[in-house]
Amino acid sequence: MLDKEESQQLFEELRALRRQLAEEELVPPYVIMSDKVLHLLCNHRPTTIEAFGEINGIGEYKKRKYGELFTNVIKRYVE
């Protein structure tokens, strides 16, 4: 289990990824994913694309488009 500091680091890293994707796609970061979804990712720490898709707020489109990117970040904190 991640401690509070590690969870905060993971959240910040996920936010940075979201910001990068938003800049590339020329959309606000919340269009990529809300803070609420990022917090759910930190709590559940899915390491597979299937598990990523089970997070509330992530549909099939976002699962396919972003699943690998976000789970690769999460895996560094789990394994």
C-alpha cells in the first residue's frame, strides 16, 4: 500500500501526464480526466488496461486512448 507521500507523488505525476496530453490535444485538462478520476486512480492503482476501464469516469474511449499511458505511470508505484 502506498503511503500518503507516495500517493501524493503518484497524483502529481498523473496530473502532469494529464496536462501534457491536454496541451497536445489543445483541450483543458479536465476534458482528459477530472481530479476525481485521478484520485480514484491513486486509490485503486489499476495496472492493467481492463482494470483502468473499471474506474468510474473512464469509458471505453478513454480506456483505449489513455489506458496504457496512465497504467504505465501507476505500475512504477505498485511494482
